[in-house]
Amino acid sequence: MKKRSAILMGILACSLAVVTAGCGGKAEAGGKAASEAESKSEGAKHVGIIFTEAGLGGNSFNDLALEGVKRAAEELGITYDAVEPKSVSDEEIIQDEMASSGEYDLVICVGAEQVDALNNVAASYPEQKFALLDASSDLENVASYSCMEQEGSYLAGALAALAGQEKIDEKINDQKVIGFIGGVDNPLINHFAAGYRAGAQYIDPEITVLIDYVGGFNDPTTAKTIANTFVEKGADIIFHASGASGMGVFQAASEKGFLAIGVNLNQNSIDPDHIMASMLKRLDNCAYHAIESVVKDTYTGENQILGLKDGGVDCTVEGSNIQVPEDVLKQLDEIKEKIIAGEIEVPSELN
């Protein structure tokens, strides 16, 4: 256990952000983090998780991944150390520290920004098991987990179109226009856009789906400007997949009086009078599945994509004050079952 303390002290010496350990207790110094880890059972699997540069907070997918690790700590008895890098360049340093220590049964890396570093580190430590969330790697000792964003977004699009048809709220107009705002124009974000548009047009082939991109994931001002432009074009429901930029969409919804759809976590409580639903991207389940495979000795370094069938994605209205009728929710459940059964093929690309 002294070695583990040294590892944590080494990580902190690299001027990285706060380390969390054990069952999630935050530590400002490696000594406290180490003492919490030392108090755990010697037989417990020990996991390290490295977040993206964005860190924890703000309903990010980092927070969601941590929830999966915490659940594994409660249900599977694992211990863990979690690190928030201050920069992308720090991520490879942390990966190497954890891998070289020999103390971690699994090292989890969150996000596509860690792929290049992980490919270097994992190749250098072939005996170390890694898990990569929300991205993929071809290395045999890296289990990659990603989600079928398009399936959850398909439900969000279908909900938007159904809400318009039934005029479930006074904020909905008669123009059959909805919107999608992405963080950047790349294949991953376009999974959301493609699914959303397809789901809406499954319900109403004549509906117009406006699509635009902020150019980044931490620019609420630009997102708000795009949302306001969409409103001028008749949009009454706008779905975002733009990280922290999405707060600008929610602000615009409050000011202009349209409905919004959140992403990744359940964001409905941020503004329950204007956020109708949230498309869930269950990175918590991805993290949990990865840890469970190590605990149960079923780990394989393969790419795994979780969809509606596997609990990887979903769409929820829980926590919103917008009253979605039961018949609409029933139709969404039927659509979900058709997707799972393969009766509906959801596109992952914009045509």
C-alpha cells in the first residue's frame, strides 16, 4: 500500500487537479487519498479513472462516468482513484503513472481526446487492462465502450414531433419546425443529429429540422445566438448536443419561450418549465460494465457499442414540468421496442 501512496503523490506532483479515491471522497493531498484506499479490503479490485480536461461538474459526461464507478464501488466492492487533468497533455502522464505502478486492475480513460495518449501507453504496458469510454481503440488490452447516440436521439426526435402534433404545451406553434444544435460538425455529433431528424420525420415526414453547430463545447453565447435564429425561423423545440454550450440554448428557451431537449445526463431539472426531455447517454453503464468484466474475469479488449437494448442510451421526461401525455409516452415505448427488435433502422449519418 505504500507504493500506491507514492503513485498518488507522484500524480499530484505533476500539478494535476484534485484526486478522488476510495468511494469518492475528495482529497487535496495524496496522503489522505492513500489512507482511504488503504482502509479497503486487500482483495478488492482497484480501478483508476482519468477524466477529460473539462473535469467534473456541470452535468458533464465525466460526472456520468464517475457515477458508474461509484455504483461499482457500492455493488461490486471495488476501490478507485479518480483524477481530473488540468490539460490534455497531462492525460498521458497520468495514464503512464497508473499503468507503470502495477496497482490498478483497470484504468479507465474517458473521451476521444485521450485516444492518442492511450494508444502510446497501452502499447507500452500490454499486461495492463484499460477501458476507453466514448471512443475506440484497436489495442488488445483496451476495451472500448461507446453508445449508439443515434438511437436515443431518434426517440428525442420522435417526441419532438409528437409533442408538436398534439400541441402538448402552449409554447408549441403551428409551423412544424424544430432544431438541433451540435457542439462541432464531426461524425460523433452527427450521430445525434441524424437520429433526431430521422425520429422526427418518422412521425411527421413534413417536419423541418434545422441543424447548426456552435464550433465548440464551452460557448453558450454562440449556442444562444443559434437558438434565437432558429426561433426566428419557426422552431419551437430545440435539442442540443453541445456540452456546456447547451446552457445558452436553455437560456434562450427561457427568454424566448420555446422547449428544449437536454443531452447525456438528465438535464430537465435545470429549467423544468422549458426543458421537456433529455436524451440519456449512459456512460455510467459503460463504466460499470467495464469494471464488472474485470471483477467477473470476463474482460476482453474489444469494441462494445451500447444501444437501447443494452441500456446505453435512452430518453427521459422525468423531472420536467412539461406534461407529456401518456399516449405519447406509449408511442415512444413502442418505437423503442421496434428499434430494439430491428424493425426500425436508425441512421448514424446525415445524408
